[in-house]
Amino acid sequence: MTEATDPAAISPEAIKAALQAEFPGWRVMRTDQLRWWALCGPLPADRYHEQDVVEADTPEALRRELRRLKQAKS
């Protein structure tokens, strides 16, 4: 596996930028405990029922959950 295809070789900042580019409106962060979060808020009153926080153990799991939310909204 090359560095370009090894997820462990990609910097957290590059992963964060890629996720934010794929999911506009979501802010992505990685905590000091290595958890990944995406936040989309505060939401206006007419969207208060929508999920605005997602957390996951890995960036891949965060991406899956954000895709699921995006599909459910469509």
C-alpha cells in the first residue's frame, strides 16, 4: 500500500478538509481523544428537528453517517 492510499498516512487536517468539501455546511473536527465530530448548526427554527451533530471513531465512520443523513434528507 502506498502512502497516497494508506489512510493512516493522510494528515487529520487533509481528512478534515476532504470531509468538509464533501459535506458543505458541516464543520469537522477531531478531538484530543481521537474522536471525529461534524457539526451543522445552530439550525434555524424551521430545521430544529434535523440532526446537527454527528460523532464517530473514525473519519470513514463519520463519512458513512453523514452520507446516510444526506440520503435521508433527499
